[in-house]
Amino acid sequence: MKRAKFVVAILAVLIGLLGTWLSVAGTVETSREIQEGIAGKIIRFHVLANSDSEADQALKLKVRDGVIRYLEDSVDKAESVEDARGMILEQMDAVVARAEEVIAENGYAYPVEAGLRKLYFPVKSYGDVTLPEGIYEALQVRIGEAAGHNWWCVIYPGLCFVEDSYEVVADEKLGELEDLLTREEFEAVMKDKKFKIGWKWFS
């Protein structure tokens, strides 16, 4: 009798553990699906500095500003991620030229490489919007050796902040993001307010 009770107890524990594992696995799978859904509807922006020197890091931000200002008007007119992708690809040579122009204006001669690439991003907040970690399509601009810390944002829809003092996403841009995402995806990016917007450099 005691042996039977022991076996039943063990089975109950195993069933409980299996239920917990299935629940966790289901949550992970759902989170992955949400991230992939979000990633399929936005384009991020990634700038790599030549080095971690103070001058190169300052130059990186000037290149960032120049490229954002160059692209923002045309990308703002995009009606879908496909439109935005096409506009960026059409202007890729001009993006490189604008970045090189900014670099030259600041007394440097670093070469620039740019392209749309699939890149891994950790969790990142933009005002009230928190994007989950995962693989995203991004316009990547590499300055010189591209050995320094990087900077990133979302270029479509336009969540990039040119001025570091901005700490919230404009309601207009939140509306654009909400229109792009499903309800579940939008709730996922808006649900976590504990992250503060960061302008620090990440490697």
C-alpha cells in the first residue's frame, strides 16, 4: 500500500512538472511568435562607430543625425514595411554619401559601408515602447573599422530620436506603430514601463 502511494505521489510530481514545462514552453513559443511578428513589420537603424574614442563616438552621433534627417521625410511616407524597405534600398548610395559628407565635414576620411541586414538586438526601450530581443531587419551603417560601440533605433515607423532629451514617443508615432502591429503585438511592446529610455552605447 505504501509503495502504491509512493508511486502515485511520484507520478503526481512528474505530471505537475510536465504541466509546468509545457506552460513555460508555450509561453516561450508565444513570445517568439510575437517578436517575429513585430520584427516583420518594422525596420531598425544601427550605427557602428570607428572606435570607442570620444571623437569617434561623437562622430557616430553626427552621422546618425545626418542619416535620420536625410531619410525621415521619405520613409515617413511609406505605407508598409515593404515600401520603407524599397525607399531605403533606392537611397542606399545616397545614405552612404550623406554619411561620408558628415564625416568629411568633421575632418575625417573614414569609409562608410551601409546595407539592410538581419541583426540580433537585445531588449531595447524607446520611450514607452519596449521591443523584445531577437532578430530584426536593420539599416546598418558601419563607419571606418566599425570597432566601436553602436547606437540603434527604429527607422520605420520613425521612432528615432535625433535629440537625446526626448524621452517619449510622440502620440502620432505610437498611432502608426499601433496600426502596423496586431493588438497582441502592440500590447506586448507597451506593457513593460519599468525600462527607462537609454542613450548609452552598447557593444
